[in-house]
Amino acid sequence: MGCGKSTLGRKLAARLGYTLIDLDHQLEERAGSSVADYFSAHGEEAFRKFESDTLKSFDYPKNCVVATGGGTPCYFDNMDWMNKNGLTVYIEMTAAALAKRLENGMEKRPLLKGLTEEALIAFITEKLAERNTFYQQAKLIMNGINLTPDTLQAAILADY
């Protein structure tokens, strides 16, 4: 959350002439409700199963960039599946840098609403620690500070 997955994904897809698939938007379309509402109504376990099913059953175009939610790689065999079916990229940032990016939009994010700056950094630090094992399995790990679509495109084309 806040590393730039959707923004960089959109810009990268445009540069490459690819389609952007935002997994959260696909989930909302399939569910007929927002991710937050689905999560609240059905709980995390049902959401993660729905998310995994959507990830693996979506009819992806040949050339596309997929922006997933931050938790997607961390459940079931999602990261293995993504690595087998494409080039995975982890946009790595510190908790403090992520908190700085998120501080102005916290009211729109249910998990962050009402957190103090210290609580926000603690929350992000905990999430990164929980998820790091999965994130480090990405085929390409990029420092998110000052990451541009140009730099990302060059790294992807060099790796692919």
C-alpha cells in the first residue's frame, strides 16, 4: 500500500502499449461491491480465497501489466503462480517512506483510518515483516524511492 503499484503499473502499461489489469478492480467487478465491503461482509479468509480464484481464473490478454493488492502474494500459492505466469516485481520501500506517502489519504483506507503517525509506521513495519518472505520471491526487486516508469521499464526489459 502506497508503493506506487497502480500508478507505476498504469504508466508502464501505457509505455509498453499493454493493458493494465488492476486486480482490485477485477475483484470489485466480480463481487459487485468494493474490496472493503466484501472484506467486511465475508471476512479475510473468504476474501483471500476470492482474490486467489480471481487472480488465477482471469482471462489475461497476451501483453498486460497486473497490479495486485499488497497481500495477494502472501496467500495460498499465489506468488508461485505469479512467478510461473509472468515477471513479478516488488517495489521495495521502508515503512517510514510508505507512511509519508500514505499520510494524506488515510481516511480513504479503512485499515489506516484514525492511526497516528507512530501507529501508522508500526502497522506498516508489522505488515512488511509478515510479508517480506513472499515479497523477496519476486523475480525483480526495485527500490521504490524515485522509481520512474523509465527505470522500471529498463529493468524489466533487461530481465525479460
